Amino acid sequence: MTPSRRDAVRSLAAIGAGAAAASFPALDTLRRHVAAAASRDPRDLAPDDDFWDSIRRAYDITPDFVQLENGYFSPCAREVHERYVAHLRMVNARSSHYMRTTQADDKLAARRELARLFGCDEAELIITRNTTESLDTVISGLDWRAGDEAVMAAQDYGAMLDHFALMERRHGIVRREIALPMDPASDEEVVAAYERVITPRTRLLMVCHLVNITGQVLPIRAITAMAHRRGVQVLVDGAHAFAHLDFTVRDLGPVDYYGTSLHKWLGTPLGAGFLYVRRDGIAPLWPLYGDRGFADDDIRKLNHTGTHPVATDLAIRDAIAFHEAIGIARKSARLRWLQRYWTVRVRDLPNVVFNTPRTESRTAAIANVGVRGMAPGELARRLLAEHGIFTVAIDGAGVHGVRITPHVFTTTAELDRLVHAITQLASA
């Protein structure tokens, strides 16, 4: 091999391992920018538009409309996207050689970084494509018997509710569905709503950490404690909580399973998530695909992906580097502040309906707002057509409005535009 060819291969290998992430100029600039504000309390920094405008400049945001539907998929930072493209090129260039010699080590490195952020052991976590894959792996993997019961909420994500319905058809389980209180007065009110439907036949309770359609943050630690006292395992839908709220799994109590997506709040390219299974819960779970390469108590038995695109997995470490350069305390404080910035100005207007708790501690970035007499789909259509604001309509499970999801790159000027639009539409 010639020296130039050898250098090229080494360069590609370095890109694949994510080794050069710390040396990218944009990330270094971001770290210096944040370091200059390191002494400031995150809550005091949250309203500082000058600070956050510098964060916005790290993203390529479309000028065609105001993007307030980041809860589905939020754009990754420009540097993370550039790294992702570099990973694509490297994998394509090395092809089978990369897949057979390096892929497993790189994926393990990403798993270790995610486990560190989440506060668990790497042996309890696998990389998936999204929250649905993560949670449905557990729902399918339990050894259900006819008459076994599962508890969930009407406001849970549809894909998981559908999967429980499939288990009902296939195994004869019983689904016990509650309606979450929209604006609870206490944690006890939420816990009691779940506890009332638990019976001696209940095996699993699924609960959202942060409800995707309303933005309500649920008291996971208290719910887990109650469920475990009743002998019930807890499956947490963390699609909107990880890299959004400031927590680790230790803060949640001994949850049994936790799934999340990484292309919402961590900022990976589309198609990444993880599944956490507490160590003692791994062996009893049935894998979706047979894989005799791993023991029953090895979580990798649940992660048989076959040959699949791996560039997204490689970009996870780049997204983590960007996320940590901002800092979760600063990021979470800003997201909560952005929600309050617009909601306090329209919540009590005539004809405005909120489907999100008023109490600050029960909310974060996401909120859901409606206008009396206007269908959610029509409200979403008019926000886009008349005001250039993109949202998503929610019309079910007792929730009728549009979901508003800002991100760290959202400006107060964009939210001022939203406030003006809602005020105008509600008064028409």
C-alpha cells in the first residue's frame, strides 16, 4: 500500500471512530462561547437572547416557515450533520471491510456514551431506531398469558397502544386504559389514576415520562414506587424526556424499561434511539429475532438488526459532544423558559384552551393549545397558511389543539409571531 493510500485509509478510520469530533472548529467555538457564560446560573441565562442566538447559528434552519414541530424530528446541528455525511462517505468507501472489522467496536463506543449520559451500565442499553422499536421490543418480549393485564393511558403514543392491542389479539391480554388528568393538582392525583386500575393480574404499567401530545411531565419515581409495591413492572416512554429534562435513570427510581428517540432532543440524524432494560429483566425477555450468538442475559440478544445503515449510529457521539458543549442544565432551562415565554401571554385569553398543566414543574418545552370552535386541523392549517408557523394538530384522547414544540434554536421573535397569530385567531 502506498503512503498516500495508507494515509487515506487511516483518515477514513478516524472519521468512522468519531475520534476527530473534539477538533471540529464549530464545536470548539461553541465550547468557548459557553465557557464565557459558565459562571451564570442556567435559569438566569435562559432568557439571554444574545447567548442563544449564537447557538442558533450552529444550525441550518429553513427560512420558509417557523418550525415549531420539533417534537417529531428536530434538525441536528450543522456540524453534526457534516460529520454524519463524512460517516456515510467512510462507510461507503470501506464497505464490507468496515462492517466486518470496525462496526461493532464503534457501536459499543456509542452505547457506552449513551449509558454514561443516562446513568446506567452499558450492558443494560442497546441502540435502536426510535422509541417505538424500543418499547415494542419489550411489549412483544414479555411472556404474556391470557388474562394478564397491562395498564396505560389514552394519551400514550399510538404506536405502543396499537402494539398492546396486538398482544390482546395474539395472547388474550387485558388492556386497562386510564385518562390522565390534564392539569393535576398533585403527584398523588396522577399516581392514584394509575393505581385505581391495577389488579392482581396486572403485569406491566406503561407511562410517559413527558406526554408527547400535551407536554405534561409525569412523576415517574412516584409511579414506579407505587407499581413495584403492587408487583407491577414499569415501562417508561421517554421519547421526549431524554436530553430535554435534566435527569439520569437513578433519579427515576428502579424503572424496569426505558425507551427513547435520539433525533428529537439529543440532535442525532433521523433514525436513532435506545432501549434500557434493568439488568435483572433482560433474561426473561424474548427477542424479536432469534440470535444464538448471545446468552439470555445479554441485552444484545434484543438488538439483532441485520445489515443496516450505520452512519446514524456513528453520529450519536457527535450529537452527544454538541449536546454536552451546551450543557443539559442550560438546555433544559432554556426549553422550559421558551414554553413559558409564549404560554403565559395567551393562556387566559378568551377562546383559548390549553391542554398543558399550568404548574411550571409539570411542563417543559412542549405545550398544546386550542381555539374554541376551531378544529385542531383547521388551526394548524391557518397557522401555516396565514402566519407561516408549522405545528401539528392533535385531535383525540381528550386533547384537541396543536402541539407547539420549540427547540434551542427557536427565537423569541418567532414565538412573538405565534402569540400574535393565536391572539388574532382566537379573537376572530
